[in-house]
Amino acid sequence: MDMNALSTIDPTSLGDNVPRRHGQIVPSLARAFLALTGWQIVGDIPNINKAVLLAVPHTSNFDGVYAIPTLLALDVDIKIMGKKELFKLPVMSHFLTWAGVIPIDRDKKGSVLQANIDRFKTGKPFFLGLAPEGTRGYTDEWKTGFYYIATGAGVPILPVAMDYKTKEVRFMTLFYPTGDIEADLPKIYAYYDGVEGKHVDKMSKPLQDLKK
């Protein structure tokens, strides 16, 4: 992918099918924050209403400092998952729901996967954001739930990179899984060739192998 050819995403130009939050003041504040910190949102968000989005790499708590403002700046309604225990306090529960967090029971992994497949099949617009590395530290492999959710629901995968080298949150070309995970995973990893997390040494093995 030619990174130099990517243009800044204009939230007002997004297609009608893209799930939106319909915010007023918050998107402007979020865009101002990103501009102040020197981060840009580049690439393209296709005019579709369902997709699994991959947030990669994830090596630091700082990732959320830029990722959340990115979602708010774009005014795109992207759901993410959080452990159900976070929803015990009413005030926190209301905030998390507003932020687009879906409560999950981590002890029931199979049911979480099926629940997300079922959400895609309701007919309503649904963007689900996942961090397949599953940890801020080094890991030998990605968690593959994202792949089985996408194939089970029949939706494409939208790779998104948080590149600290260029200070870009980069939305890349859609990937349509074939059902052959062994063949598809290397193709998905390749999207992130050249991308650097905040802590390069903590990037997952599939990403570090791209440099060899």
C-alpha cells in the first residue's frame, strides 16, 4: 500500500451506510485534540454498514488516548467489547454504553463469539472494533476470534493501523475472508508492514516477522 497516496478522512464525506453517532460538539473537540497532538486520520472508510475493524498494533495504554478521540472525531459508531464487571456502577455503565462498549463475560468465550455474530445478523448497522493482539505486551500470535466472527457473520474485515512512526490512524482496504484462515492471516498481517506501535519491542510476533 502506498502510504503517501492516503488522504485525510473528512467525516462529512462518509457514506450514508456507515453507522454514525450523530454527535454535535464532541466530534469538533476530538478533532481539535488530534490536531493539537499532531495525529491524523487517513485512508478510506467504505460506504458499508457492517464490518469487523482491527485495531493494530496495541502496545501501550496511550493507544486509547488517540483511538477514542479518533472514533469521536469521525463520529462513526464503532462498538468495542469490555468486561461486564465494568458495568456494575450505574455512572460507569451509562458512560460505557454511550462510548459504545458492549459488556462481555470473558469466562464464556464461545458465547461471546456467537453473540457478536448474532449482532451482525439483526439487520442493523454494526461496526465491531477488536484488538486481535489481545494484550499490550509481546505475544506470539493473534487471537483469531475476529476472523471467525467475520466469517460467521459474512462481513468484511477493515484493517486499521495506529502508526506512531507517522502519527496516523490509518483505515486501509477492506479484506474479505475466504474461510481459509491459514491462507488469509498472512495477507492480513501484510497490511501492517512498516507500521510501528509506541513500543516496537512489544509488537506481536506476526508484525515483527514482517521486518525480517
